[in-house]
Amino acid sequence: MCGNNMSVPLLADAVTVSGAERETAAVIFLHGLGDTGHSWAEALSTIRLPYVKYICPHAPRIPVTLNMKMVMPSWFDLMGLSPDAPEDETGIKKAAENIKAVIEHEVKNGIPANRIILGGFSQGGALSLYTALTSAHQLAGIVALSCWLPLHKSFPQAANNGVNKDIPILQCHGEMDPMIPVRFGALTAEKLKCVVTPSKVQFRTYPGLMHSSCPQEMAAVKEFIEKLLPRI
């Protein structure tokens, strides 16, 4: 089982897009397996708000069991993509602690936790869900794209004293996703409703969309961010 050697607070290894105005909010967005923060920094720039800071960290390069132990950017090891596949519990928890350090860094630098959205795509979305739901900080919301809830059997007990019991979650999934089938996304949505207030979970699917994003999905993400992080 492979752990995670990501440096803390990770900001030295991230793409940070600063707002054109005084920053009063932040979006921390985690990329998927084999990717880097650059691609999502570019994608988020199309829905950018001038008072929001966007932080897109890079995952460390580690051997990934699912891909024949090839070394690639990965937040934690992956053994499989089915709900009952073995999980890298040590790596997931270590990765979550490192992302929590990024959140803590922003809080110490003046952005309140309730003005921070944590999000991600695929493996990054999975980590964003686990990190936010186990965080000691009350966050503004979670964006979970084409993903699942890691260590799902540990919830709702793993949630940190219900700090984020009422956190809004935008979960989006392509209906033709061949890697993480949409039914896994639906199962995740049902599980999330056992962890947070059910009405706070939005699960949107997109016909024809595979393991990717689309303009309609990004428009939903923008609307979600604007609603939770209004200008102050």
C-alpha cells in the first residue's frame, strides 16, 4: 500500500490564480489521476470571479497499483474503481491532512474557512469530499465532479463532529462515464445524504458526457461558486 509524501503546505507546488481585486474567498481544486493543477487552473479561468483566489495543487508522483505500478501524479494509491475495491486508507488520510494544511494556510492569511470551497475532478473530487467532510473547519461548499467518496464505510462516523453537516455539495457526473460509471456517482450521492443534510446535496448528470467535463457542467460550477461566495 503506497503512502503519500506530499509536502506541506503544498503551496510551493500549486498553480495559484489570484483575483484582480482584493481576495475575499478561495477555491481549492484538485485534479484527477495522471494530471496536474495546470489543466484545471485553465478550466477554472473561464468561470473566474475577480475577488476569488483559485489554488490548484499538483499531486505527488507515486506508483499506482491500478496502472501496473506506473509512477504518475496521484493523490493516493488506487487499487480499483469499484465500490468494494481495496483502498489506500493510509494514503487517503495523509493526502487529506495535506489539503487541510492548504486550507489552514489560507485561513491564517485572512480568508475565512466559510469563504473557501474545496473541489476536484475524479480522484481529486474523491479527495475533496473526504477532506471536507473530515475537516475541523466549516467550509463554504464542495464541488465533486465525476468521483466517489473514499473510505465510504467509515461515514457518517468519520465526519468531524458534524462540523460540515450542512455543507452544500454540488456533485456532477457524465452519464456515459466508462471509468467511474454514473451509478457509482448515484450511490455516492445517496451516501452523502446520510452524512450531510440531504437537501444540501445536488446530483446532476449530463447525457453523453464521458469521464470529462462540459460547458454545461462548468456553468453549474460557476453558479454554485457565485451563490456560496458572493462579493463582500
